[in-house]
Amino acid sequence: MSDDAASSLSPSPRKASPAGSRMAPLARLPVFFALDGRRVVLAGGSEAASWKAELLSAAGAMVEVYSPAPCEDLIALKEHPPGGVVRLIGRDWQEGDLAGAALAIGAIEDDAEGERFAAAARTAGVPVNVVDKPAFCDFAFGAIVNRSPLVVGISTDGAAPVFGQAVRAKIEAVLPQGFKRWAEAARSWRPAVSALALSYPGRRRFWERFTACALETPEAEPSPALREELLARAQSERADAPRGSVALVGAGPGDPELLTLKAVRVLQSADVVLYDDLVAPAVLDVARREARKMLVGKTGYRPSCKQDDINALMVALARQGKRVVRLKGGDPMMFGRAGEEISAAREAGIPVEVVPGISAAQGASSRLAVSLTHRDHARRLQFITAHARDGKLPRDLDWTALADPAATTVVYMPQRTWTELAAKAMAAGLDPATPAIAVFSATRPDERQVPATVATLAAALEQAVAAGASGPCLILFGHAMGEAAAFAEALPAAADAADAQIGAETQSARG
């Protein structure tokens, strides 16, 4: 199967929707100027000018400061620059000074003078920044976390500099100082890696192993022995045919902050991401930006890829040496057909791993703030699917178990079959007044909770959908659900409606 295998599937897998594959708008483009040995013009002699001169010198720039009265800090900086030379020119700037400069920085208080400086720089084709005057700036200075050559820049687009500084402090606290040594080692080892003439996947594998070592032992010194070990391993693998892999990854219920650390790591090393329609776009944004993202699988009662086609595509891509992530909503091992995909990979001799995720039930219960196994109400927790292969209610459900008043039941894929399921459960003895709640898009910004009873939930669902409720739906019922705050106001009204429906629905189920 070729790399264009997707075109043979029916319906065809699709590339990610714009929300999943494209970046959200950026207030600023984060770029890093290479200034070593390049001339930068700085107009002004204040402390603000000194701060900018020090930063530019640290980046290796040759800084020309134009000011008839430089401050003491600038004079001291001239004697002891952190990097590039700092020259003090005892006069005001002139338009000719800007020609050929890499950057132009103006520490200028007067608006008219700042505007003139910016116009002159742009005429000379030089990117310009006028300190604290964003209207005259082509670029902005952000807060910096310095582990050079690892450098982190932070910008709020001038909206909240203090907030940016707070974010910088947070990153400073969690980013080990030892990363500086690892970044320096990466720079010094790169020529040796390039000399091996590895393929692109081979280079990625080398640097992923390097990164794993850095993350595991950030304060350790990257040793020559480690360098030789990693280079030798890359050399030995160079002649091998590319060997792909498959990882089934749980995307969780929707909130990207609920992804496990391992899920993030696997997504960021993926070559291809095959994802279901239930996966939230925000989760896709976590994946490596260069990864090919393809929508496959189940799309909520709409035309979908056949499971055999998904298996074939997954295997074909892995055989091409690609690292394939099969991304599934919730936990991949719960009603996600993981068993079939694992078998397909193993039969093809492809390494496969499973990265669990927060299940939809866990996500929903967390938002409801209710224990599914509340010891006063539930001695058992059960998960069922209300959707069989033919799209109808499964014929082999245990109705006695579903009617157990001491159980909490979580129903996956319930929308089309809930009315029938509820009627049969009540006919088997389930109390019609049992609290039940549907949760749409659990943990996502558009989450919708629909509290009712087993007898009245069908009507409540119709109303919620008509009012715009959408996304993955889960139904939870059992007396433990009565502890959810959502029921405080909903249950009295639901009880009144239940009296009018219980008899008719129960009789219908028996018939």
C-alpha cells in the first residue's frame, strides 16, 4: 500500500479540519535574530537604552549607541560588555547612521522624534523598535528565559508586561539550569551527527534519544561516552530499513490539559496522526506540527471509514517507517475497537503500544463533581455501549444488571437508542425515578449537562439537542447521580414530568 493509500478507502480519510491542522492567529511572530558580529544602531542614552544595549551585546551584536549624554550604566557597559562591542558616539543619531544596520532601536521619549526615527529606519530597510511605543515598532522585545543556546522568549504583545514577567518566572522555576549544558552539547555534537549522513528519520531518532537523556537527567553533564554511544547506535541503524510503529493514544474527553505526559510525548514524535471525529481540535494542536493529520474512523452516525480500511492504512503507513499515532477520544481501550487495531499491527509484525487516557466517564464525573462509586449509593460501576455493529441497541445487554438499584451505569453512544434502553430497563425493574444525566462534550468549553430521570431523560435530550447541545454524548444513571449539583433544581420538575410518562413508557416496553 502506497503513501497515498488513503485515497483507496471509502469513505476516504480526510486531512484535519482547519481547527486541528492550522495555527490559531498570532499577535506576534516569535523570531530569533542572529546578531553575532552584526551592527545594531541604538538611539538614546537613558537606562532603557542601557538595558537594550546589554541585551544586544549579549547576543553578539556590535552596538552603536548615539547619544550626546549617555548614562553611567552605558559608560560602564562600554568597558565591560557581555558579548559584542558597545561603542558610544557622542551625538544624536542621523539618517545616514542607519544604512546597513541589522536592527534599529530607539530609546526615545518624544513621540514625534520616535516616529521620525522609525520612518528613517524603514526607509533604510532596517527593522525598528522604539521602546514603549508599539505604534512605531516592527518587532517587540519579550521576556527571556536564558539557558543559551536554549532561549525562551515570551510576549504578551504589549498587553500585559507584568503578566509576561510572571510567566517568565514560572518557566525559570521549572526549566532546569542544566539544560544550558545539554543545549551546548547539541550544538557541539551536531557536526558529528551530520557527518553520518543519516536519513531524516535517522536524525530524528538520534535527537529524540538525546532529548530523552536530557529530560531524564537534566543536571548531568552530557559526557563523551554518551555521545559515542548515541552516534554508534545511529551508525548501526543506518543500513536498516526504516521500521515504523503504532501507538494507540487516549485523547481524553476533550480538555487538552487532561492528556497524560506520555500522550504528549508520543504525539510530539508522531509522523502521522489518525484521529477520530470525537477528538477535540485542541488536542490535535499538541501533536508535532509537521505530522500529517488524517481524520478517520467514527463520525457519529455519519459516513465513516470501515474498520478494516483503518487497519490497512495504519499498517501501510507503519510499514513505510512512519510512527503512526492512532488517536482516540477518551481511553482507547474503552469502546474504541482497540483490540482489532492491536491485532492488525501484531499480525503485520509492527510494534504497537497503548497510551491510556482519561475516559469520557471520568471526565464527565469530574465535571459533575460526583463519585461514581459513592458508598451510600453504589456498590458497582458498569460501562455499556448502546450502539451495536448494526447501529441498534445491543441484543445481549444484561437487563437485570441494568436494573440494579445499587449500580452506577455509564452508557456510551446512547443518543439513538436511549429511549428503547430506558424503557426495557424500567420493564426489568429499574426505578423510573432513578437520577440520570446526559453530558455533551464533557470537559470542553461547550460542555452541556442535561439532568433528568431515567423516565424523563429522552424528552430532555430532544430539547437539549434542539437548543444546540452537540458533541460526544454520555449518559450516566444511578442513585449516585443524585449527588450531582445539577440535580438540585432539575429533579423537582423532572419528578412532575415523570408521573405523566412512566406508565406509558413502561407499558410500551412490555409490549
